Amino acid sequence: MFKAVWKGWSVGVTVLFTPLLILIALFSPQVPSNIWIAIPLVPVIACLQGIMVGGLVCLGLKIWPITQASS
């Protein structure tokens, strides 16, 4: 479960925020000077966030396990 959550979060955040930061850097009237450093760091930050989110999901499943509903 951890691997699926980690991978999904990392890819999702990277795909969402990398083009967004590139568009901001290209079309903003006053571009922050460090934005070109931040763009390559998006995948690294997303992976670290994915580790935290995956850990929280696994902790939540450990505390409150999924049970099948009886029919």
C-alpha cells in the first residue's frame, strides 16, 4: 500500500506543479530569482511529501484496518 500511495503522490504532484512553475516563470511580470532553482526541486519535494503521506496512510490503516462489509 505504501508504494502505491508514494508513487501516486509523487507523480501527481510533479505532473501538476512542474508545468505550473514553468508557466509562472515564463509569463510572470516579476519573476522571483530563485524560481529556476525551484523547478528541478519539485520532484524531490514531491517524493519527500509522498513518503510522509504514504506513511500516514499506512499508519491510519494500521490503526483503523479496512474491514469487509457483511451482506
